[in-house]
Amino acid sequence: MRKRFSVSFVGLAYLIIGIIVAIARHYLTIGVLKVIGSAVLAVLLWWLLLLGVNLHIH
């Protein structure tokens, strides 16, 4: 059980550091993050889209 937590913590730290480096090197911008965020919301809350809710992040 403990080993699984440490692996997931290392993976999370790896992703966070990668995001920070990508932002610092201008591979990720606020515009890109907004588009990705909107897409994730649309996938997770697809049923709200069918009801006419706007999930775009402005």
C-alpha cells in the first residue's frame, strides 16, 4: 500500500515539474491552458452541454 502511494506521488511531482518547465519555456500559455481546461470540463460534464450550459473558460 505504501509503495503505491510513493509511486503516485513521484508521478504527480514529475507532471507538475514538467508543466512548470513547459510554461517557463513558452510551450504552454494561458490560452492553451484555458482550451485544455474547457475540453476537460466538456468531457467530464458532457450532460451539461446537452442542456445548453456553456463550459468555455474565459
